Amino acid sequence: MYETRRSRKAALIVGITLLVVLIMSVLEEIHVPIATRATADIMKDESSNSHTVPSISIAMSNNTTSPLANRCREVGEQFARSFASNDSAITQITASSDSSTISTVLPFWCTQQWYDKKSCRSKTQMLCQPKGLLFVKTPKTGSTTISRIMKRLVQKVAQRYNVDSCQHREDHVNGAGFWYANRSPTQSFLLASVRDPAQRAMSRFFWSYVTQQQSQDNNNNQTMDDSFILDYLNKSTSVASGCTSKGQGGYQLNYISMTPILEWSAWSPHNVTQIVRPTVVEEYVRRTMQAYDFMMVNERMDESLVLLQLRLGLQTSDILSLSFNVGGSYRYEHGKCKQLVKPHISKNMQTFFQSDEWYAKNYGDYLLYAAANRSLDATIETLGRDKFDSAMQEFHRLSTKVNEFCNQQVPFPCSSNGTVLFHTDQPVPHAKIEACIDNVVQQDSLLTYKEENTQQ
């Protein structure tokens, strides 16, 4: 009798388990993310045309530059767009450093409506509709600096329009599509940043292995020669902190794509100079460029910030920041000052970064980088060169003042030679930095006012 009860109980548990699995499978199918469906669409389109689209295979050569380099630039620029050409359905405000000329209409992206942020993290739920200023923080592309500026500008805009706050997010993500594919197109502004793939990979290596390992002397004794660096680059494929992707066209494309990219679908270690399904990679790049409202370029940070200012109708003071955490400086962590070692690339590594293998492995990233660069140029053309140059001149003028003054006034726990000046729970005094920037802007405005009155 006892055994019979146990058998029935076990059978009931198995039955319930199977029923739960079945229900979850149905829900998974019902709530399958938009991004996942897009992946299937891209692969289906490529599969139907696979007999007419051969893989790209570049033979290794003794040339210092890969034949793929020109192709990446030419093809990538085809996906460029002006970030200032889609304003027909969006209310814009006039950019000016004079607050009296700013429109009283609240910017479209400065929304007060709250949304369920947690539901965005689920692969089977698309219940949220992200609103506000949304920044995808691609690691090692200047994203920390941009994130600080995002916090500043939303605060300044909220104050200017006398609202409590502007909804915004500046996050590292693990699948941008799961977070933002369902965003509100009329109440959000989505942007990301990109960087030269080789420079980004080396920056990640020096940050993760050199700077972060300084306190672990035993791990830092290994000879850091070119073969070690190459091995590290090849093995470092983590979505959160990798140098490269798992054959997905490049780390950055995989990171910011609204559509999940299958592992080893764009490149294989078995044929390192071949791009697998090049048209699929190109389609991912095209869709990515269309999905974002703005794309910043690390190597053109000042231009990117000024164009963002003009695009969103901001004041110059909204995009100011204090330069720190640069190569050669020191960062306070856990009671010690760690030197931020500036990445350096040997001649052999430079040759590798110009090789067919590197370009094939990062084909998508190079397309994206070319598209983003050309898009900045196109945006300048749309806004007008004179308008852009004037805004850039004003940004450089104020930025120089901020860095000259605040670098002397804001107390940091590490000295210029790495000595701990004081211990703190907040290594970066963000509040004091913002207060110093505001002070510089205020003093500059007073000086300008006095000069104008004197001339009259």
C-alpha cells in the first residue's frame, strides 16, 4: 500500500512537471522576443539566396594592409545615415547657449512616464516600453565618460523645464534587443558608442589584465609578449568583458545589435581568413544603424558630443565633463592607487591588426565603425558646417576652462604620481565635479554679461 502511494505520488509529480514544461514552452513561443524573430528572418532571407552569395575568402599575403580594409570602409559607408534627417514626426528645440532662446516645449525624450524596467531583462517578456534617453554602454568605447554626461544633461534639462526628472538609462547590457527592441519610438532617444576594433580590444586587454591585475602580483609576473596578448584576445569572448566575439562579426556589433547573433555564424576558427555569410553580417549592421537615433565614435568624441548637443537642442554647458581616468593617471580602488596603463601596440601586433584574419574576424565591427564615422559627417552636412563649427568652438572654449580650473579644485584621492592622499568610499567625487563645472559656467556667463554691457 505504501509503495503504491509513493508510485502514484511520483507519477503525479512527473505529470505536473511535464505540464509546467509544456506551458512554459507555449508561453515562450507566444512571447518570443521581437529580436529573436528578426534573427530568424535574417537567416531565412540569407538561406533563400545562399546559392548566389558566396563566402568571402581572402588569402593571407605579405601586404601590411588587409584587402578587406577597403571593402569594410566602402560597404560600411553604404549603411551611413544623417542622424538629423528624421525629425518630421519629432518636436525639436533650438540649440543655443542662451537659455532665453530655448523653446518652452518639453523635449520629446524628456518623459515623466515610468515603465517596468525589470521586465525588459526577461527574454520571454516584452511588457515594458522603454522611454527617455537610452544609452547602451559598449565597454571600452568611452562609455563611462558618456554616461557621466548623460546624467548631467538629463538633470540640466529637467531643471530648465521645471520638471522632476527626465527618464533615462545608461547601462551595460547583455543583449540590447531584449532591453530596447520594444522602446517607444516617439518618447525615447537611443544611442550607443563605437570604437576602432583593434584599439578597443587592446584597451580591454590593458584594463582587464594589466591595470586590474596590479594588486595581484603573482598573476602579473607572466611575460606579456605578443603571443600571450594574441592568446588573450582569442580567448576573451565574454559578452560582458571580452575583446572579441564568438564568431559573431565582432564584439561591438554583437553587443549593440537589436537582433541576437548566433555564435560562429559570421566567422570560424577553422578558416580564419573567411567571412561566413557576409550578407547576413551586413544586414545586421544595416538594421543596427537604423535602430539607433545616434551613434557616437570614440575617436571623434568632441564631434560626437557637439552633434548630440545640436541634435537634442541642448546648451553647451549640458555636455561638459572633467577629464580623468586617462592613460597614465591613477585610479583609487580598495585603498590603493592603480595606474591606468596606456595601451601600446608593438609592430608585430600592428601587423596582426592589419591582417586578413583580424578583419575577417571583426568584419561586422569594421562595417559598423565605417558607417558610424560617415554618419557623423552626414549629420554635420545636414546641420550645416558653420553651425557645427560655431558650436564646436564654444564647446572647446568652455571645456578648456573646466579642465584647467576643476583639475586644480576638485580633490581626488590619488596624486599625479600615485600617492594615496586620503582614503574614501567614493573614489570619484562626482557631486564636487558637477558643482565645479556649474561654477565655471556661471562665472563665464557673468564675465560675458559684463563684457557685453561694457561694450554697450
